[in-house]
Amino acid sequence: KDLHDDEFGRLYEIPSVLSERQNRVIVFVLSYRRRLQGKVVKDGAPFMDWYSFNVCSLFFGIYFFKLKEAIKNNKPDVVWASSDILHCLIGFAVARLLKVPIVIDLYDNYESFSASKLPLLKFLFRRICRKVDAITVVSRSLRNMMVGRMEGNIPVYIIPNAVRKDVFFKRNRDCCREKLGLPTDAIIIGTSSDAMGVDSLDETVKKWDVEDKINELKELGRICN
């Protein structure tokens, strides 16, 4: 899923909900893939200004020029940065320049991302985590990790992920399987990400004593993919 194209995930929902409550929200996002750049109009979000730029714009100053232009007449009360270490570092720098509070949000352990292997990024990230005004995280385990690393009394709040009830709700099982072209009498196992491969699934199914269904599950996996 893509944050910009699919309007998906907490990084879209958090600013959207804030804008729905009539808070002025300015969103700056960087894409690691080439796409059209500039201001994007989001339907039904009159209090949210959304700007999308390619990551290469950082090296030519376009991103920072547009950021300065966007906030010139709308100085924010707080900067809330997320997505990965790079975005958190940029958010921290912007907040310090504007002399406003900075909050960083972690939906995962950003130090496990490939970008953290770049020189100094992990060191700088841990450094700013000790200087921010607050941290929001997606889970209790992330909260415990961050509290264990920091000094002082920086507040760490848990904002768990949620689901949209207008999209995800209980439906008729047989109708759904028929629409997806799946057998109605099969044992179907769903996972929340692509982290579990077929081999891991095989081992799990064996423990449930339904080995005769493994090949069928593999076939279902190919259909779904």
C-alpha cells in the first residue's frame, strides 16, 4: 500500500483525523519512487494541505524551499514527524528552526530499516530521541524499548493502529469466498503481512495436524498473491 496513492495507514489517518477536527494540518511527504511533485488536493479535507516530493528534491533544496514557503504564513504549533529515521531528523531540524515542540512517531523500530545503515543516521536518531518533547509509538513493546534508551522524563504515548469500520466489517463468508474464487470448504489462514513465507506456514500447519491441507494452502497462497 502507498500512503499517498491509497490514502492508507496511520501516517494518513492521524493528520486526516486532526484536520477533520478543524485543526490546520500541513503534511510534507517524501517519496522514494519517482512521482509528480507539489501540492495535492485531498477531497473532504479542507483543513489539510498535502505536499508530495521525491527524495532527490532534498539534494536540490526544492523540498526545504517549498516547506519554508508553506509554513511562512501558517507557523505550526507542533511538528509531528514519522515514517523513518530520515523524516524524524528533518522534522527535528524544522521544529528547532521554528522554535516549536517536536513529536516523533514510531510505527516500527526504525533502526531496523535499511536506511539506518547510512553513516551517522542511527547515532543522530538516538540523539534526537533524547531531545524531543514527546514520542508516540504503535505498541507497548516499542514504548518499553524507547523508555529504556532515553534519559530524563520524555513522555512516550501509545497510539495503536486501528481499522476503519466502514471498510472492515463482518460479511458473509461463503459470498466472500465465491467472489474471490476460493473453495468454500477449505481451511484458509490469513496473515497480516508478507513476513510469513510458505515454509513458515507449513511448519505451523503441521502442528495443527492438518498436513493434508498444506498443498491446498500453498495453492490458495498463489491465488491470493
